[in-house]
Amino acid sequence: MTASLGNDDATTERRTRFRLRRPSAVAEFERRVEDLRVFYRVAGDEVQIVLIGRKRGNRIVIDGKELVL
């Protein structure tokens, strides 16, 4: 599976890449890659990855802790 944020417009929404539905101080967008979740924001032409977590059931776990966005 190929996962990319840099090859095209990272703000273009797709089934696995979309703007967060609830406002967050951490990130604007989420990218799904299998059971990984990549949270990022876009500043100009730069993509800033702020968090990478693993989906477990209906939770996202980062460094052994549950994430609440």
C-alpha cells in the first residue's frame, strides 16, 4: 500500500484522508493507513505531521495512552 501526503494536495479529501470533523488544537486532518492514524496540519505548502497513532477498536493509542482529540 502506498501512503502519501507530499505527492499531491494534502488538503484534498479522500476516503482515507480528510479534515477532522471536530475542531482540534492539535491537527486539522487525518490520514488512515491500515491501522495507523496520521494527524497533520498544512501551513502554506508544508505538511506538518503532529501525531501518529494506532487504531484499536474505537480508540486511538499513542505511546500506550489513549488519545482524545
